[in-house]
Amino acid sequence: MKLAVPDMISNSYFPAIAAIELGFFEQEGLDVALELIFPVDKAYAALREGAVDLVAGSAHSALAAFPQWQGVKLVCAQAQGMYWFLVMHADYAAARGDIAAVRGRRIGAAPWVEMGLRALLLEAGIDPAREGVTIAPVPGAQGAGVNFGLTAAQALAERKIDGFWANGMGAEVAVRRGVGTIVLDVRRGDGPKRCFDYTMAAVAASDRRLAAAPELAGATIAAIRKTHAALRADVTLAAQVGRKLFPPHEAELIAALIARDLPYYDTAIPERFVAGMNAFARDMGILRGDVPYGQIVVPQLRAASDASI
């Protein structure tokens, strides 16, 4: 089987990556290989076409390839909450929580990821068009195999952009290099409260694949839960995985980023979240009406409990 991620050198989809590298998918009887497909809408298109079996990406982005949630299910969460950071160039000296710092600026963001920032700004009373905020792809981020967060940090350093909306690794690299300042970390309370439930890092599968492999959903949930438990017990395992897959500098950063994310590690997908995600999707014009929880989330997840590890 193949599992696609839209960003590799990142904490965002690390639970799914680590579930492969630490052998937890194998323990559940699944032979899973990792594949990088950027951007996320292409990853979900590959899922629709049967080129991959699972996607570990932003939950709302499934709508890119499966309109109205037809033909796809969220299998489980990798972690709770919208997980991207708004980072501005350090020269602007933007204060934490100062959303207005984006006015008149060029913000780099990946396709479909940018919707989270766009909706957040509107919720905060900042109309990007009226306030002169340009939200666009990061220069150089379209190449195959390019990591978005690290590319965004480099583009910020080169002043190709004024800020970026990207993963925790990109944010950490920019801050440590002295070129970036974190302005928003939605997962930890920055920005309008409603934004937490716009999306989450999830694992998804097509209805067709789930029907063909009835064991896939339960085995995936169990593998991600075991990964969560292993990283809680020994976060240095993250560095071991990082050294296999990441450049040396980022490999040494990943354990600290995962330690920070551990409180959000939970495979649950609450009904509250689905309602919030659907409202966000309607606001962004990618969903019509309201789709029931049971049409979006696999029944195996609802029936299970993290205490069952």
C-alpha cells in the first residue's frame, strides 16, 4: 500500500510517517510505503485515482478531489486543531497575535492550505482584497520533492515574500535563523477561536479502497494510536525517524517539535470538529449545504477509544 503526504520534512504529518518507520502499520498487518505528493490537492487526486491507498494531509482538502465528501472518508486524526503558523519577516517586529501585520504584505501559502489563512483573516475582520494582502504560492515551491515549509523559510530570508503560512518546521527554521517571527499559532490559542476547527491533520481513504480492504480503517487507526503512545513514552524516537528521512539540521529539530505537539495527539474526530470544518468549507465555497458526520468519518473511529491501545 502507498500513503501520500504533501509535506515530508515537517511535524504536520509526522504521526503517519512515524507509523511507517517505527513499524506500527506492519504490526497491524499493513505493508505501507511513503510517497511525497505536493500540493495536497494532487495527493487527494491520487487517492481518487487509486494511485495511493491513504492520504495523510489536511482534512478539508479532501474536497479538492471528492466534492461534497462523495467517495472518501476521514479514517482518523493525526492531531487536533489547525496546525499552520503565520510567520512574518523579523524586520517588521510584529507582535504575537497581531493579525493586522499582514496588511499590505505578500504572504506565501500552499494551495488549499491558503484557505485557512484567508478564512482566519476574514473572521478577524481583515478582508485580504481590501487590505492589500497578497496570498500566493511561495516562489520555488512547485518543484517535485520540494519541502514547502523549508522553501518558505528560505524565500522569507531572501525577501521574496514578507511572511508565510506553513508548518511548524518551516516556522522553527525561520525563527532560529533570525529571519522570522511567529505571529499566529492557532493550535495554541492565537486568532479567532473558531479557526481551531477549520481543519486538522487527518488520514483519509477512498470509499472504494475501504470497501476492498475492510481491515484498512481499523488497522490504520490502531497504527496511529500506537505511534502516539510510543512518541509520548519516548519522544527521542522522533529524532530516530528524522535521521532516516530529514536533512541533518531538521532531523535534530524534530523531537522538540513533536514534544510540543504531543498534547494534541488524539485520533478522535469529534462531531464538533466536523461541524466547524464544514462551516469553514462553505465559507470558502468548496462545500454546499451540510454533510452528515457519518458520511465523512469511518464508523470504526466513532466506536473506538484511545484507551484501547
